[in-house]
Amino acid sequence: MRNLKRHDASDIFIHWFNAASWLVLLITGLGLIKNERLNPLGAWLPDALRALFGGGSAGGAVLLVIHEVAGVLWVLGILAYLAVNARGARFFLKEIFSVRPGDMSWIIRKMGRMTVGIGGELPPQGYYNMGQKAFAQASVAGGVAIVLSGAVLLLSDKLLPASATVLIGWAVTVHYLAVGLVFAGLLVHIYMAAISPEEKPGFRSMFTGVVPEDYARHHHGLWVETLDKGDTGTK
């Protein structure tokens, strides 16, 4: 059985770069939340991380610097990807925001199969299935909100005047909620991509760049049809 190319090197890089960046940002971000009512992990993580970096306010200051530097590097990495593979980025955005007939039926049936074991045959999907589209849509929207609100917070004690208190307060709220949205989708994405047995070929493709043809025909039939017609169907 032949393999079909699905991802190029820049796609694989940005995927794992995002994963590493989000991991650092999530851990340090949670470490900065001392309020136990707002931190889903309680006080142990902030206390442990602050102790690791010197304890008290000094440890919190180091955490904040790490969080800010990681955030800036994440944005720079995304901009570098856009410069290297703008065509791939346009393809990605076009695909994830193109909801086709059968997509809603796919996600309803998929949820039924995953929860109660019924749902029937899944409608054919394109380059991304509707589950992948939903996570990608949340990630893009949430990512934009995270970057914009994070920029306000980064500049809050450097350029913004004291009168910007309301803007900063809203930035904190948007930042927190956007991270929660992306993290919720990320949990489902990790299960579907890395744990679900039937998705193993898709997970391996994020290392190899290729998927088996039989897997592609079963999971992304509409995409393979474009390949059969001579259209690359990719970036």
C-alpha cells in the first residue's frame, strides 16, 4: 500500500513548535495564578514553581519573565512559519473555515460512536475532518485573543498609562478564557490524535509527513478524490 504526502517539513515544525510553546506557556501561566478559586490546579503548582525559582515574589517574577519570553518566541515562530509557508497557511485557514455538507452530520455521528457506540457510517471528509476543523477554529480564534490580550498585559507596566486599568482588567479576563477554550479543545485533540487507535496513522504523519492510502481514503475520502483527479489537494 502506497503512502500519500500530507505534511511538509514546515507544517511538522510548526505543529511541534506550537505544542512545546503551549506546554511552557500553560505551565508558567498556571504558576502565575495564586488565586486558588481561579487556578484549576489549586495552590500547589504556583507554590512549587515559585519555590523552584527562588520562592516568594522573586520566584513569581522569574516565572513571569519566562512566560513573557516564551510568548514572544511563540509569536515570532508563527510569523516565521507564515513567511516560509504563506501558501500552506492560506490553505490551512481556507480548509478549517470551509464547513461542507456532511460536516455537522460527521461530528454528531462521531460523538455518538465515541459515547454510546452508535452513530452509523461517517460522511466522507476532506483534508481535515470536522473534529479537526472545530479544534483548529478554536485554536485560531483563541490564539488571536491570547496574543492580543497578552500584548496588552506585556505592555501594561511599560507603555500603558494608569488610566488603562479597565483595558488591562479585560485583557486578563480574555486571556484566561481564551486559554481555557484552547486547552479544552487540546485535551480532545490529544485523545483523538495520539490515543485513539484508529487515528494512529494520522498521528505518525506528524513525524513522517505521509499517511497510508487506505487510511486516507477511509478518513479523508474527499481529499483523496481530489488527488485522483490530478489536483494535489494540498499546499
